[in-house]
Amino acid sequence: MKKLSYNDVKDIPCFGDVDVLVCGGGPAGIGAALRAAREGVSTMIVDMCGCLGGIATAGMMSHWGGKSSSKIMQEIFVRSREKDLGYTWIDENEPSKMNGIPHDLQMIVLEEMMQEDKVEILYYTMVCEAVLEGDRIIGVTVQNKSGRGFIRAKCVVDSTGDGDVAASAGVPFFKGRESDGKMQPCTLMFKLGGVDYERAVFPRSFESKVETEKGELQSLGAKILPFPAGHVLLYQQPEPDTVCVNMTNAIGIDGTDAKSVTQGMQICRSQIMPIIKFLREYAPGYEKCWLMSSASLPGIRETRHFEGIETISADDILAAKYSENWVVRRAFFNFDVHNLTGSSLDKTGVQKEWKQKNTYTIPYGCLLPKSIEGLLLSGRNISGSHLAHSNFRIMSVCIALGEAAGTAAALSIKQGKRLRDIDVREIQNIVGE
């Protein structure tokens, strides 16, 4: 792929000229944009959807999951509860259910936060290509209803999930599992109404077994649901009698290929009604459930893993490794590896039976691509192994990675330093506690 320089874009419209450009409005992008703006630099966030939140909103994810030191994540939770006056919230005595937020409420809260901090938002905008001067990124080209344009920036944060900017800039990467390139399956979330909460069951992991009068629910799903669907994951929601369903499944999908993503969406949508029929027949409390809505954004779990100055491994997570160069603290989740060739949990994955109870840190070098200056990786595209990625891809960790990236970008601009020359202790003082 030919790399673009300023000469290639000087004759197309300039859609913006900012200090920090955040590409992608999911959890990582949210953290990056808000933190950069709060550190006093001009910031723009662009996203292909018509809302912020990514998989947390347009993707209709059931809950944030996992843990991290993200201050902005906690602010989102608090502000959402306050805005809705607590009316739709699940019992606050059950902390594990506290991180489910009504999707449309999140959209409103996130947009308000951006506006308060004077972050410029550009919706329905697809990031196309990085623009470079030597080994430094100076902006990106985008495509939207206004046509093709160029956005100039002193620093770009790639929060696209798939690392579209980094790939265009020529940062080395590999896809999926190191041994064969296979990637985790994709899912289209959907929401049910009419669930009888007095009787309903809520298996929250692949390893959650639910005995019913007609048999064990996971086993029934594996036998009855259309392949590659076959597992049962059901999550209570803040709205009364509603459930988010994480059961559609498409394997062999490449989230960086448009035709493949289209195929994944079609496969997942074709599974929705058979899943509902199955739940009505076999899941207690779901006899009268009905389809409320389905996500507009597919859950792409894994694509590109980029080469950074440092790389986080599965062993680092299992050892709860503490790095002096941390920019994310108190990260915690499991090895959430969905079966790469079928339904349920991959043989390398561990959910409910996860034994490592300690948190870990993520070092700054995982956000710094080896070859390009002015660019930061943020979210599931940071430098990490396939198995480690199954842990840090959780939204609570991604938003903390975004906060770190936004902070580093702002410090770099204000101090006139390269990103890799920033004193990591200054980032820690801002994002840490």
C-alpha cells in the first residue's frame, strides 16, 4: 500500500486542524478524547456511527465487564445513574450488575461529557488513510457525506479497534492467533423484552451450568441451536424484564474485510429468531419473551495485533505483573477466548473458573508503535499476544488505555516532546490514584 504524504492531500478539503485527533468513538476513544481535552488541548473525535460508545452503545453490549483504574468509566456510571434518577437501575446491593447502563442513556451522557469538555465530534465519518511526513503522522483522510477530506493533527490516537490508522501508516502487525491467524468469532447482540424475572435464569459465562426440567441449558443449546451458535449467555439489564443476549456466533470472520463483516452480520441475524424460539421452549422465564431490538454494530472481538515498543503477554497477566512504566493499573478480567471454530469457550479460555484473582498493569510501551511517531495505539489494538488480548480487550480496560493515550498525547503537545520521550510518571500522576 502506498503511504500518503501531505502532497497527496493538499488539494482536498480540510475537515479539521486539531492538536489531538481520536479515531474511533468506542470506550478507548471516549477515554482518549475526554482526557486529552481535559488536559487543555484541542481535540476531535470521529466515528463511523451516529453515536459515541461503540460496542457499549451501538453494539448493545450487556455490561462493561472486567475492572480497571479508569476514572472516566466511573464518572460515566455515576452520571448515568444521576441522569436517570436511579429508576431503571438493578439492585445496588449486587455490584456485579452495576455496570449495565441503558444503551441510549449512555449515548446521551457521553455526548454531554464531550460537549462540556469542548471535544469536537464528527459522526458518520470513516477513517481512510494515515498521512505522513517521514516517520511522523500528521493526520488522516476521512470519507463522509461531505466527501473525501483531510483532518490535520499533531497527534493521532488509533481507537478504531482494528487499528485502521496504524495499519495504513505501515505499523507491523499480525492477525489473530499466532499459530494460524484464526480470529475470535463475532457476535451481534440483541435485547429481549417480556422476561419473567421471578423465574428467569441468567447464565453469565460459558461455564455456567443451568439445570432445567428439560435438561442442562448449555448442553441443550449445543444440541439444538444452529451451528456455529450453541452456547447460552443471558444478562439482566437495568430496564425491568429485559435481557441482553450474547448468543449469535459467526466464525471465520475477518473484521478488516467489508465482505466478511457483511457475511458475519447476515449469519448472526439469521440466528436471532431460532435462538428466541429455543429460549421460549427451554429457558425458564423466557416463555413469552419477544425481540425488542438488535445491535447496529457487530461485536468484532479480534483482528490486528500491532508491534509496540513493549508487548504484554498472557504470562504477564497470569503473574499479575507490575510494570514501573504502567499507564493502566488494576486491570482485571479472564481469558475470554470464544471458540475459534465453533460455539462456546475455546480450550484456551477460562471464564467462571478463572483462578488468578490479582490485578495487573499495562506498560506505556504497549501503546507506542515501533515505527511511527505522533501515533498512539489505544484499546484492543495495543501490542499484546492473542491470549493476553482476550483479557485486555474488555471495555473497562480499553477505556483506561484510552485515558492513558489521551494524556500522553496532550503532554507531548504541551511539552513539545516526542511521545516516546514523555516521562511516564507524568502520565501516572494524571490517570493514577
